[in-house]
Amino acid sequence: MNLLKLHRMNFGSHFRATTLRGAPGELGPFLGVDHAWMSAPTFPPHMHQHMSAVSYVFLDSESGVQNRDSLGTENLIRPGGLHWTTAGRGITHDEVPAVEGKTVHSLQIFVDLAPADRNMPAAALSLEPEDVPTVLKPGVRVRVPLGGYENVRSPLAPPTDVTMLDVCLKPGAEWTMPVAAGRALFVLPIYGAITVDGVAMDANGMTAPRWRPSEASRTVTVRAGDARALAVFFSGPPVH
């Protein structure tokens, strides 16, 4: 395990984020993640190419996100829901709070495409909050918006093999994630203090633990401190 540095990004008083970026392959199939709070339109319609942009709205968000793109998609991403935009050869989109003045708490996730897929036609996938599989353990709730965990899988089938788990822990609760051989992993603390494989961290620490792909399967254990905690686990094989 090593720790990657997060960076702060702000636009006026209506948008703030902590951001993580990696060189190709450094985060497995992921190119970066923004953990953001937005209370007013911030970014004008903009284009993506040769990758995917994924929006996940946390359950505690005060508002959903209104999404529009050049394919003609127009949908509401409600709290707990996810929208995957495969940019491929190119797509223009914009996302704004559904209720201006209310704060959207979300992740913007950037995912690589395999070289053979980087010029594929643009496409969009959506997952409603009630369709996100959830696994309950003692003191732990695991939502599975992408990929799989234990005997459940997300109903989405995106073009890149990724797993994203939204893990909420009650005070003092512990949870262990299995990581298959060949998959990179990183963890983004969202709120609350946690230890990850014995290393203490929280959302204010501006670091994210990362594990490179291993030839053998392994496990990673997270434990909450004296208060409720939330962390998101990202894993997947490097894109070739």
C-alpha cells in the first residue's frame, strides 16, 4: 500500500471538491475521481473523448443532478443513483443541481477505455437508487453500484471492468474486502475516521491508499473509529 495525495478544487462559493488523478495505469482502469459538493451550475456544456465519465450521487445529497448530453439523454440522477457516460469518439454533456441552492454531494469518476474501444459510439447507462444492490453485514452497509461483491452484482454492464463499493460503517464496525489477483484498488474516505489495514485516515487527511495489482488475491480491512464513517472502494484491472 502507498498513499496518493488528494488536491482541493474550488469555484466560488458554490463548488468545492477534493480530486485524485493518476497516470495511466496508476489507478488501474480509473483516470481520476472528484469528490464534490455543488449548489449551483458550475461547468458549461463540455466534451469528453476516449474515456467514460461516471456520476454517482451520495444518499445524503440534498439534491439530485439534472443530466443532459448530445445524444439527447435528459435524466435526473437521484441521490443514491449513478449515470455512466461512455464518451468514446466524443460526447458533450452538462450536469447541474436539480434544485438550485441545494447541495449535491457526489463523485465524478473518470474511467479509461481499452484502446480498441476509445472510438466506439458514445452511449449512456443509468442506475436508479432502488436498483443498486445492497449487502448488509453487522454494522456495515455495502452498496454495489458498479461491479460485484459476494453474490451480488450491479445490473450495469459498462465497457470497462470496474468495481465501486459505497461502504458505510457504524462506530467501531469492521469490514474486509476481497481483492482478486490482477486488480488494482484504492479507497476514498468520504466522512468519518477509519483505519485501512491499520493505517489511520479520514476525509480531511487529503490522502487515499492505493494497492497495485498483485499476482495473488488479497484482502483489505477497514475499521471505523468512534463515529459513523463512509468510504468508497474502487478496483479493477489495468486497461490494455
